[in-house]
Amino acid sequence: MNETLRKTYGPIASDIQQVVFTSDEIQQRVIQIGQAISRDYLGRNPLLVGVLKGVLFFMADLLRNISIPVEIDFIAVSSYSPETRDQGYVRMVKDLEMPIFNRHILFIEDVIDTGLTLNYILQNLRARQPSSLEVCVLFNKPEHRLIEFPIKYKGFDLPDQFVVGYGLDYKEKYRNLPFLGSLQPSVFQNQKG
Ligand code: IMP
Ligand code: MG
């Protein structure tokens, strides 16, 4: 058990092996991305579309660092098992509330690994004929990418390692950690099934 982390962050941090990015490091990067979006989308009233639930923290922090008028909407998709990278098809379980025809859409993702999820979503959104469709991702894991697409705004590249915190989960836990961390291997062994 990581005693130092546990003392600072409480029981939720007991399973963390290592801090990958601190809360401050993430915030600094999010400020930069927010500034770039504010500059690039000035006068275009973009709609920021996020995928629940992992994008929650990133969307909230990013929005507070964007200084132009924007609107937001969310979709939710059924997730495949990230441990096995089971490539079952992606299903949309919550659709957008707003029409996106003729609008500038900036798609906001917390993490991209194989790219299969994002590819499915982008195809779906593209069919609705937005004026433009760009991708903004906080954590990019390029090593297992199966489908490539252009990423306009990127926070960090990550090695092939499963990470949690800042909205990211393992079996729905650890989302509420303010930093990004790796999990002790024992967590994966103990919680099979
Ligand atoms: P992709 O389809 O392989 O790009 O996977 C994207 C989805 O898998 C993300 O939206 C996450 O829900 C999940 N995922 C991938 N890597 C991680 C990780 O390291 N931690 C938590 N979730 C992850
Ligand atoms: Mg996600």
C-alpha cells in the first residue's frame, strides 16, 4: 500500500502504485488547451461534445479555461472491457440532445487507446453533417492504436499502461482521484470477474 498517497488523499488512493500526472500538471495543460480553443474557435460558437462519464473532470476544467461562447452536450456509449481490449462493438446508450447539422463540433475525450470507440462515434457524428468536426483528447495512448485519425488538441501521450483518476475508472472506481495514477497489480488480480 502506498502510505504517503493514502495519507494525503485518503482510502481511495490506497490502490495507487504511482502518480503519473499530478493535479497541477493536468491543470497547466488544460489551461493551454483552453487558450488554444478560445483562439481557434473565436466567432464560431462551437458545440463541445463529451463522452460520459470519464470526460467529466476534463470537460469541467476545460470549460472554465475557454474564454469564448461555447455550448456543451454529451453522449454515452457502452464500454468494452479495457483490461482485455475486447473489441466488441460500441453502442450508443445516450445520444446528443442538440442537432449538430451545420455546427462546429469539437469532440472532447478523456482517453484514446485503440481508437475504436472514437472511430465509431466520429462516424456517427459525421453522418449528421456538422460544418466541422475536430478531436480534443487529454490522455492519448498511441501504442495500441488500431484506427488513426487527426487529433487537433492533445494533453499528454501515455505509455501503454492502465491509468485511473481525474475521471478515469477501473470498474467504475477511482474516478474521484484528483490526479492520474497507475494501479497496483494486485488490484487486477484480486478483482477478477
Ligand atoms: P479505445 O476504444 O480503445 O480508444 O478506448 C477508449 C475507452 O476505453 C475510453 O473511453 C475509456 O473508457 C477506456 N480506457 C482506455 N484506456 C483506459 C485507461 O488507461 N484507464 C481507464 N479507461 C481506459
Ligand atoms: Mg471514456
